[in-house]
Amino acid sequence: MTTTVPVVENILGANERLAQTNRARLDETRTFTVNFMASPGAGKTSLILRTVAALKDRYRLAGVDGDVATTIDADRMAAAGIPAVQINTGGSCHLDAVMLQGALPQIALEDTDVLVIENVGNLICPANFPLGAHLNILIASVPEGADKPYKYPNMYRGVQAVILNKTDLLPYFDFDMDYFRRGVEALNPGLAFFPLSAKTGEGFDAWLSWLTSQADAYLTP
Amino acid sequence: MTTTVPVVENILGANERLAQTNRARLDETRTFTVNFMASPGAGKTSLILRTVAALKDRYRLAGVDGDVATTIDADRMAAAGIPAVQINTGGSCHLDAVMLQGALPQIALEDTDVLVIENVGNLICPANFPLGAHLNILIASVPEGADKPYKYPNMYRGVQAVILNKTDLLPYFDFDMDYFRRGVEALNPGLAFFPLSAKTGEGFDAWLSWLTSQADAYLTP
């Protein structure tokens, strides 16, 4: 198995170069691209749908949805009126830059201000495969427990914001918020943090305000 | 990237052979081995701790705990009085047969009736890396949502039982039990299914009864 290490390094190196190519392509058309990552069941799709519903009168939106199987999530995005491309990874546990490169020609980038990417539900592997997005967002959720920054540190290191979803469930869980925050802060000091509920909408305004400020700074330089 | 496919196939083939070697070693000492897999936050550790607490007067137990970082889970197992070996995967998203092979010499297998393995929290990759265990158990949980069998089919195909944990939270979630069950049944017909709460203990007796019947059938042939 030791012989696999250089192979993995080559793959990661190739992915890194292709991520830069993707970024250059997205910058050509000034398409602000946001990559959402989370564990299965953290509420990625619900959070994205509520976010695009709030933004769709302000920006021209499109979506890319990665999944191991099925088109459930892309279908939900399309039903919300957002043009969505499904990447079926065929068993692979993350999106990578090659997959995104293959999807980009299917998106009308010239007519897209903000591109939303929903990564495969996985709290480990996506951290190793940057796609070229301008923002990487990690969605944690209350039911997962407060120890996740300690147990999955790489995912917390490489992102520009952490959302803690499902705060409406805090009364039913022993979720130690201080422990969670300390873990995040140790890995990624000063990281933007948005506790919210995509179901009830509590805390959602602060998240939207931050996201639009990031998008506007990119789109109207 | 196309050149990576044969490499992956070689790795999987090598893993398969080593899993058989592990199984032979476990059978030499008649150590019934159970591999628990789940998404991050499904409650693997809590469920395992409640299970070993119920079984420790009946069997001689030991544990192996896989994690990307930290020894939080192995420490909890050891605190419960079960000798536990931590496998720190150093970023890898699953246990594999090589890692288990390396851990087995650290366990007093001759004095162990039941070996409990807690895999890395991941709903995709562990399905591709059998370890040589006698039972593979998938722990789903109510907060993850009922669509997970459809979205992560490989994990549901390769197991001998599915536990649906955190049933005490059903009142707070729109969890479509029929949809979940139909998904599981399509992938793995007749699969043993245990809805339960590792927190309150509801449903736990049926799971323990099934598990001990499996262990006894192996240990007292």
C-alpha cells in the first residue's frame, strides 16, 4: 500500500492545477462560485434552496449538484427554478476539479452571476479536492454533535465560513456550543460562523447578508 | 485521471485478499467481529457503548476504533472497561484491511469473544473496503433524513443489518419511515432492521437479541 502514496499525490497535484483552470474560466465570465460541503443529512439541499430563493431576484443563478447516485437534489434545485446540472460521481465520494470542468460547458456561465455547487455528502474527502470555487462553505448541523471539528479537522481548515444548521433542534440535543466554537476557532481562527435553521429561517438573515456582501464585492469591483 | 482506475482496482483487489487473511486470523481464535459503519454524527460511539455495556458480562469484548484524528472514541470505549485500540487513519476516510491487520496483534484475540470495530464516520468509502469482519452493520439516524438509502446505495447493499438510531427524535423530524424502508428493501431485500434509540434504550432489546443470536451461533457451533 505504500506505493499508493505518490499516486495520490499526483492525483491531488493534477486536481489542484485543474482547479486553477476552473477558477480562470469562472473569472472570465465573472461567475461567483460557492461550493457547499457537509456530512450526509446536514441539510445541504434545504439550505441551498432557501438561499437561492432569497437571492434569485438579485442575481442570475445556476447550480451544480454532485451525488453518488440519483438526481434527487438537482431535481429539487430545478424545481426551484434554478438551472441545475447533475454530476453523478458513480460511487466516488467527492466532486473533483475534473468533474466540475466537465460540467461547466453545460452551464450558461455568461448569464450566471452566482454558481452554487452542492458537493457529495462527506465530511472527509471533499477537503482534499478543491474545485476552483471562490467560496467554500461547510455546513455542520446540531444533530451531528459538537465534537466534529476535532474529528474532521481538514474540512474545517479549508473553508471561508461554517454554518451550524438545524439550530431549531438545540432544545432536544446536548450540543455544547462553546466546545464546538473552540474547536472551529483552533482550526480556523476568526472564521465566519452562522448558526441558523434552514427550516424555520432563524439566523438566516446574517448568513444571507454575509454571502451577498461577498458576492457583491466580487461582481461589482 | 483515467490512469487512476486500474490503480484503484488493484488497491481494492489487494484489500479484498487482506480482508480474507484477517478473517482467517479471527476464525483461528474464534473472535466474532462486528464492523459498525455510519455517517458522522449518527451515534456510532453511543450505540456501541450501550451495546458493549449490555454484553460485557456475557462475552469477553475488545474494540478497534478508526478515526481521522483524535482518540476521543477509543478513550470512551476504554473508559467503559473495554480494551480498545485506536487506528488513526491520518486523514484517510475509511478503515481498510491493512489497517486492521496492523491493529490485530495489539489485541489479545485468544481472550476475545467479540471484537467491535468502529469505522470512520463516512457513508460512502467504507463500503468499498471490507475488513474481514463477520458482521457489517450500518447505523442510520433519524436526523439524516429518509432519502439516504437512495443516495448512498453501496453502504446499504453490503451490510447484514441496518439500525435506525435516534428514534426518540421522530416527533421533531419529517422522517418518512415507509420511504426509508422501501429504499432499504430495494437494495438489500429482507435485511434485518432495528429502529432504536441508543439514548433512551427504546428498541434496544430487539437489536441485542439479534446480535447475541448471531454471536452465539458463531461461538457455540
